[in-house]
Amino acid sequence: MKVDLDQILALAGDLSDEGNRDRFRRFLLASAKDPDAIMELLASAVLVSDLEHEIAVQDLVLSLGIPLGFEPGPSFGGHWKSPSGAIFILKPVAGDEPLDIAALVGRRESLPRTSAAASTAGEGTGEAEAAEKEGLKVDEDGRALDEEELSVLVLLVAKDSEILRVEEAILEEDESGQVRTISTSALLALTKMAREYRLTHGDVLLLLLASAPSVDPIIDLLARVVSRCEAETPTLEEIAQILGPSGRGGEAGPGEALQDLIDQSRYYAFGSRGAGRRETRR
């Protein structure tokens, strides 16, 4: 039996209650092994503009970090931690809410310092372990590393209709160049490409780090290239028909049909004598 988002929210209860939200978040993180299900839930969550669905969007975005190779951290409103040490503080943009880029940058800058102070003041009391759980690197003495040694960025996740407004706000206010934005559709497309075309975590990280201020243009470019390649690639059924008795008036076997494809310069052929492709005769 398939369960939709509204049914899940009804079972979870009011997400403004921390206990309910914690159960909902743990359910999503456990379900993130099936990215298709999380992607479907996120696609439906962004269609409704109320507090319950806005909270759901935050936790759905958080859980999508798992198929992208990140370790999600619920603190600071949610963040993705990369095995490389980079951290993306997540901030879903709800509707047309005002954007305080300076506050977000300040939040980013305070992340290492806050944890460093806590681990220094409370040696032996478990704060160093807490810093590691926050996604921070710690030195041999259990102290958080300096900000310069830790890459922390802010990632604003906006609805498609809001992406241009968010991008303009970043260009005007983010002098440090540490804030990125991505639309929900681009995030879904990135997750789908990562799954279907086996993008590595390093590939995903490069796209997020190198695309400032918006990740959307590069994701859109990749999606269009993939779509064009898929359109030009025949399906297995089409290949079976070509290689079957329909070739050469129904008299050719698979070998002759394959030779026709090579002659048409549409395919490479691999055999015991190596690979080759025959030029199309003019």
C-alpha cells in the first residue's frame, strides 16, 4: 500500500511539536535509502504553503543529503556534512519570506567558533564528541579546528518561483561568496542524475562548490545534455528489432544487422580483434 505525504503527516502529528518532528525526521532518514520515495514526497510538499508542509520540506531536503553522499545533521536547522569536511548549512526558503543574507552568513561564521569555544571550555565533558557530531573536525586535543581549516557554506533551497529573487539577494548581500541557492526542481534533478548516472559524491560536491550563486544553471545544462543523449539512444526494444529478422528485408541475422549499424556509423563494435567503427560511405 502506497502512502502519500499527507497520510504520513497525519500519522506523525503536529510537526511543530519537537517529539513528533523528531520521529518524522528519523523516519525520513531511515527511508532515504529509497531516494525515489523521498524525491516524490518533496515534490508534493512544495506544492502546499502552510507551516506543516514547510517543516516537512526542511526535513525532506535534509534527508536527500544521504543519496548525495552527505551525512545529515539536524542541528542549526539542518546541515549536510561531507566526508571531505565541508558543511552546507541548509535554509529552505518558505514562500516570499524576507531574506537576511547577513544573518545567514553570520550563522555560518559562528558555527566553528561556537563549537571551538564549547570544546575548549568543557574538556573531558563530551563537548568534543558533540563538535564531531555537528560535523566539525577536531584536533588531537579535542578542539574544533579554526574556521579557515573548515569549509562551511550556506545553501538556500528555494521554490522554482523564488529562485531569481533569492539569487539577486545573494548577489547584492553576500560579499564573501559563501552562500549558494538551488531550486527544489534542480535539487530533485541532481539527486536523480546522481542515482541513475552514478555521480560520485565528489562530483556533487564540485557542482555545489563551483556554482555561485545559483546551482540551477549547471544542473539545467547537465539535464539538457542527458535528455538529448537519451533521445538519441535507441531503447533495448528498438535494438532488438534492428538485430532481429527485420533487418535486410527479414533475411539477415543479428550479425549482418550489426554490420549494417557499423556501416551507418551509428555504433562502435567490440570483438576479439578490438574495437572499431566504420566511416559512413559517401
